[in-house]
Amino acid sequence: MFTSSISPARSSRSCRTCSDRPPAATSRGRPTAKRSTTRAIPRPARSPTERDFWQQLYFHQLGTPVAKDRYELGKDFPKQAEIVLQSDTRGRVLASVEQGDGGIFRYYLKDAKGWRQLADWDDQIALVVFGGTPDLWLVSRKEAPHGKLMKLAATAKTTAEATMIVPEGKDSIVTDFHDKSGVLAVGDRVYVNYQLGGPSEVRAFSIAGKPQKAPVGPAVTGSTRSPVSGSRSHRCCRAASASSTSTSAAVPSSARSGTATACC
């Protein structure tokens, strides 16, 4: 179980479990972005204003004392870094790190060989996600402010080795750091969420980047607060949702309902 915690040397208060902290990703057996907990390791108190900073990543074996947790990442992270984890069925772990809420990111991958850094702050990688194959999928905004879809081989050392699959277009690819929405690779299809000024839509591509038939839903009919994960601070107009499915949590927001959304 991976636990994102306040730095042992910089924690602001002593506690085992702090439910009022922003959740970090952990799970039973393998890390996931859905089941989470956060803890701070007991250390001499600092200013209360420092209590939610200096996040680091540790591995916790269920049933063992917290004192035996193993350090993984974060000693060189900036004060305001936020960590979000993903995992896949191959046992790999992807750590996404945002510098505060500034929209700049680092990415780290852990596989059988250990951790390696895939991208740094100035690489302008907005999103990295796992897919149905060992390859990783990413959205780059480097020389492409609207975003371009790229694929990275599982053995690649950095995102500089990524191959472009869908070039930048006139519409922007929508991404979200906390729930990793925006791109979903399933089977031989990749679904990408695009912003069309106001409304947004999901477009489908083959894994080679060829446009495919996209999900179709009813027209936008009303205005509500969007239940779509990733819309943390936005009020959106959206069509009435179609019936949800058991896989809805894994599908990009618009693909889940088959609807377009419009941010007001």
C-alpha cells in the first residue's frame, strides 16, 4: 500500500491518521486513485500553516507498524507539491506530481526495475495514464497549447521518446490532474475529451490515431452543476445523463453519459 504523507522531517503535528488532510492514493495490495488515506508521521511541531505541505510518498505493508513504512519519493519535491497515484494490472505505479495548483507537472513510473522519472516541470506534459497495453498515453502541450495525444513505450526512459498519435487541433484536449480524466485507452480505441469553446465532446481514435465513430448522446438540454469528476470548481451545462454503467468510473466524463457538456 502506497501512502502519500507529510515529510517526516517537516510534519506540523503528531498524529497517526489525519482525516482532514487532502486524500492521497493508497489501496489494499496495489495503489489506486480511488481508495485513499493520508497520514503524518510524529515529529516536532512546526507552524500550523505548514501542516499541509511537503508531501512525500511511502510504502506501507498492511498489518505492520507505521514506523516500518518505506520511503519511496518526495525528498526533492517542492513545498507545495501534490501527489496522485495510479496503478495497473501489471503491478506498475505511476506517480503524478503537480507543483501546487500551477498546472506544471512531473511524472514517475515504478516497474520491476524501480522508479524512474518520465517528465520534468518544463516538459509541459499535462496528463499521463495507463492503457490496455503496457504502453502509456499522454497529453503534451509543448509547442501545442491545445494538446496533442502521444504514446510512450513501456520501456522508454522519458516522455521525450513518446510518439505522436493525434496532433494538436483547433479544439483543446481537456485534462484533470486529480482524477486523471481526459484520455481513456480501451482495447483498440482511445477516447479523448475535447473542449469546444462551451460544450465538450468525446472523440474516438484507433491506437494508430485514425478517427473512429464516437459516442453519441442527447443534445444539451439544461443547466446544472456537473456531477462529472474533474469539474471541481466549474459550473457546467449538460444534457440529461444516460443510464450509468458499472464501468462508468473508468470512462471519461462525457463518454460515461454519452453527452456533451458546456461550461458556463
